[in-house]
Amino acid sequence: MTAVMIGVDPHKGSHTAVAIDRTEEHLGELRVRASAAQAERLVAWAAPWPERTWAVEGAGGLGYLLAQQLVAAGELVLDVQPKLGARVRLLATGASNKNDPNDARSVAIAALRSAAPREVTAENHAAVLKLWSKRHRDLGRTRTQVACRLHAVLCELIPGGISKEITAGKAARVLESTEPSGAVALARCELAAAFLDDLRRIDAQMRDTKMKLAVAVRASGTTVTEIFGVGPVIAATRIGYVADVSRCPSRDRFAAYNGTAPIEVSSGNRKTCRLSRRGNRRLSHAVHMAAVTQIRYRHTDGRAYYDRKLAEGKTPKEALHCLKRRVSDAIYARLQADARRAAAFARTRGPGGQPGERLCRQRGRLTPRKPALRRSHSRARDHPTTPGRTLTNSSGTSSEEKPERLLTQRGFVMGHQRLLGAGQRSRSDQSICRADQSVPETHALVPGGLGCAQAGTKKP
């Protein structure tokens, strides 16, 4: 057990630290202003306790910068969720006032008594994916807001507005065909034109962000995108928020983390479960989108699994929940395989060979240092990061027995493009792989997913 635990209650303008020993005795207290020297002052104050551990409340939120500075200084830092500190303060014996020193002490006690506290690590390539996925999500919300406002104005100009989904092209055609008859109608047309400009600008930003996400996901070397329905945006969300898959020792824990594991709500002789509202809701949304995409295409293994559940008597929602759990298990298997392959690659290459370090900035964009389809940088058969041979035919084990077989034919399509020649497509086209591409399931993939493996296989 840690000899000294230092709890930190971070704020925008100041940080309060309280040190306690193993018996929860108060050893010291310090309040520092948020400045460039905040970490140095805290480390100098904690120098009398060489066997110390820092517990920062919300190390992924308001205490993010301070936690990263302490990690860079060589300190051991733990992340404590705010609700854990609140529970300690609530269950504490005696009167406990709500102030910064008491909050910092509660954080230290929560970290000291926690069975498996999460250690804060230095930033890696997962932070890049998390940032760009959050940017894409924010742009999507802004676009929905602008589209709704534009549609509301158009409904005041023409009866019924625009049917189905509104796009910049549809709105532009409506405005071109509308002739304002007065000052009020003219003002509405001008307002709609302003909203249309905003919509076009946001669409351009979303396309640029998606391209950056595709480049960052490809540089990470992940195989999550080989699952049907998992594109660059979903893969970046999964990798960015999970970061270290070793946090989840089993696929059940991973399913509980992303909200796809049901919760038991039994009482007496009534045994039942309900949908979980716990876990990371962004990860749950990513799994939901992948499952819905698989249901949309009838040739996928996910759609076949969904139809089997319907035939067993389950409702469409229950069948969707079952499929979401299968997709979660498949993603977990891929993340585990990526982690093992990255660890083996790091041992062979040494420092500097980690995935995500192959990006450079060219013309204001993050791009790989070499063309992605060069032989020296491709996933060749003897490459250390090449996964094992994966077959997507239906003659082997069913997808229900092994959920990681819910794969896309993305590797075959990329290999076919490589056989045609890299000169026929631009680099920007090669950096984006659409999740809805498919080929017949009789084809097989070579290790790494770059071409046909069986002799005599016809090209699509």
C-alpha cells in the first residue's frame, strides 16, 4: 500500500492538495494558483514524502493538465472519479463541511481504499483520435441545429418545406425558385441564405475532419475497421475513449463499460434484465451505429444473426441489443489483438516504433511520412504487425460462436485497388475506406487484408 497519498481538488484558478498516510492521518495541505509553475510547486512541497502517490479528481476533465504535468515530472498519478470522492464525503463520520481541503482529503481516501484505481499515463496516439472524433461529433450537432433552423425558415416560405432530409443542394434549389413578395419574405430569404452558407461551411469542415480521422486511424495500425460497419469515425471513437484495452480484463467488463451488457432487475421469483444506461454513452452510440449498419445490409453476418434472434421470438429491440453485444465482443477481440501486436512490435523495434508515430505535417495536414501503398510500408506477409490469416467464408465456425468474424471485406477491396495500381487513385481517396463496401463472401484475405489468398479467386 502507498505510504503517502496526496489528494488534489483541481479548479480553474487554483488547486488544493492534502496529504494523508495509510491510516488517513492528515500530514499536510497546500493551495497553489493555476500557473505555469503549479506542478513544480506541488512536487517541491511533497519532497519530504518520497514514497508518495498523487490522486487527482477528474484527471480526464478539469484536472487533465495538472495530471499530465505531474506524469511528465515522473510522479505516479491516479485518476479518481468525482462521484467516488463525493461518496467518501457523504459516508464520512462526523460533520464534514463542503470545502476544497475536505474535497481533496476525500479524493485521497477514495484512491487509498480503491481496489483498482486507474493510473494516469502520458498521452499517446489515442488522444489524437479522441480529439478529432470529438470535433466530428460537435460539428454533427452544430449541423443538425443549423439544418433545423434552415428548415424552419423554409417552411415559412413554401408549404411543407423540404421533405425528408434537408441538404445544401435542396435548400439552394428552393431558394432559387422562391420569389419574395414583400419585405418580410425578402428578410426570410436572406436569413435562409445565411443559414445555407453556414450549412455548406459545416459540411466542408466535417469532410475535412473525416479525412483527418481516416489518416489518423490508418496510422494507428488498428484492425477494428475490418469489422463491417466500423468506419474511421467509429474506430476513432472506440480507440480514443478506450485508450488502453487492458483496463477491461474480459469482454464482459468491456461490454459493461460501453453499456451493451444488460442489468439484472430481478425481485423474488421474477427474473429479468433491462437495458443498461451505465458506461460511456459515446462508446455505446458507436456500437449502436455499427450494429444498425450491419442490419441494413442483408449479406452481412450481423444481419443473419439479427434474423435468427427474430426467428427465436425476440422483439426487434431485443434482437438489436443482442447484436450490439456481439459487435462489442468483436471490437474487444480486435483491440486485444492490436494491443498484443503493438507490444510485440515494440519489443522488436525498441523505442520509437509505436503505432501513431508515423505522422508528419505537410501543407497543414497530418499525413503519413511515406505513401501508404509503398511496399516497404504496406502490411506485407512477413511484417511484424501483420495479424493472423483471417477467412471470411461461411464454411468455418459461425459468427455466433466467434463474434470477431463479423468482418468487412475492406481488406479485399484495398488489395484489389493495389493490384490495379496506386496511380489510378489519389492519396486522399486511398486514405478513406467506406464501411459499406462489400464483395462476395467466397473470397479470402491474406494476412493484413491486402488481397486474395486463394488461387483462382475471381476479382470483383
